[in-house]
Amino acid sequence: MTDRATQRLRNGTRTWHQALESTEFAAAMLAGTLPLDRYVGQLAAYRVVLEALEAELARATCPSVASVWSPDLAKLPFLERDLRHFLALGAVLRPCPAATEFADEIRHSGATELLGYLYVLEGSTLGALFLLRYVTEAYRLTDGNGTSYYGSGDRARWAALTERLDRALGEPAVQDRVLAAAERAYRHVALISAELSVGLGSPAPEPV
Ligand code: HEM
């Protein structure tokens, strides 16, 4: 009997997940020292990525994607709401080339590969749910303002998604392609995180 697709995805990307849990960006977020503009920068970067991914998933006509994607998985509205909140407070959004690169890859991918990206990005909201209290406290956010995306993780929705992925991705050769796409998604997220970490933890400049 072959392994379930999501079991393979979990095992095959475990090292990537561990690496992302221990980035400078994650450490600063957990310590409550991540500057607000980096948190907002991450939301803006994910907006670029999810705008591409959700549009491609909605457009795809292949049966495996159609059997997995459903509009209740869309995260873009949460990001839009959070970004509107921070923009109203005067936040300035800077471009994130690593996010644009990921979005370009998504737009040029095969339909099945989209499911690998979806696995990683939906799964990341489980981590975000764990991080929710840290960002709420660090930026003194109230009434869910600025935390819609981080608060959007949902274990029941995740369980339903993994069940649909397992049903759609029975073929080992197809699983291989989706796993490779999931690894690429992690790599892109790591590059986004590195871009958002520039200057973090560096010593204050010497006075001249
Ligand atoms: C400090 C950063 C992170 C922490 C603390 C964290 C934590 C977690 C936790 C606790 C879970 C399991 C939740 C559950 O089973 O209920 C999880 C799952 C997951 N996370 Fe993260 N995460 C982090 C960053 C990320 C990032 C950046 C990504 C990718 C963009 C990611 C992708 C995933 C995926 C795909 C799963 C589902 C794994 C599976 O069960 O197949 N995580 N994370």
C-alpha cells in the first residue's frame, strides 16, 4: 500500500519546517522584538503570493484541483483586511522581490503543482495560529484588527483539506511532483523571510 499524500508531504518537508521555525524572523517574533514593519511586510508579501495562488486554483479545470480547492480556503480577504488596518495607521508597504518571484512561479506552474503550494500555505496558518498571541501582544492589537490572517488557521478546515488531498493524490508519481512543489514553496518562503530579516539583530550603527 502506498503512503498517504499528506503523510509524504509532511515527512518530505519536515527539515524545511524546522528550518523556518528557527529563522531569525521567527525568533524575533517569538521574543516580541520583531519590528512592526516586518510583520506588515510579511502580510504584504503573502498577499502577493496568495493573490496568484488563489486565482490559479480558482481558474484550474483539472479534476484533482477542482476536487481539493474550495473558496472557503481563500486567505486573501484576511490579508486585505489586515493591510487596510495598518495602511490606515500610516504603514508604508515596500516591494518584496522574493514574493514576486514566488508569484511568478505559481503563475507558470502546472495545475497539480498548485496543490503543493496550497499544502504549505494553508499549513502555515496553523503555525500562525500558534503565533497569534505573540503578535497580538507585541503590537498591542485589539479586537482582531491586524490579526485576521494570523487568526485564520483552523484545524477542522485543515483536516478536511488533507483528506481531500489524500483522495486526489493517490498516484506516487503525482505525489512526487506535488512534494517537489511543496519544497519549492518552502524555499520561496525562506527567501521571503530572509528578505524581511535584513538588518534584524545587527548592532546599532556607531556614532560618527
Ligand atoms: C515560528 C514559525 C512557525 C511555527 C511556530 C510553526 C508551528 C506549527 C505548528 C505548531 C504546526 C502544527 C499545528 C497542528 O498540528 O495543529 C504547524 C504545522 C504546519 N506548518 Fe508551521 N510553524 C511555523 C512556520 C511555518 C512556516 C513559515 C510555514 C510555511 C510557509 C509552515 C508550514 C506548516 C505546514 C505545511 C504545517 C502542516 C504540517 C502537516 O501536518 O502536514 N509553518 N506549524
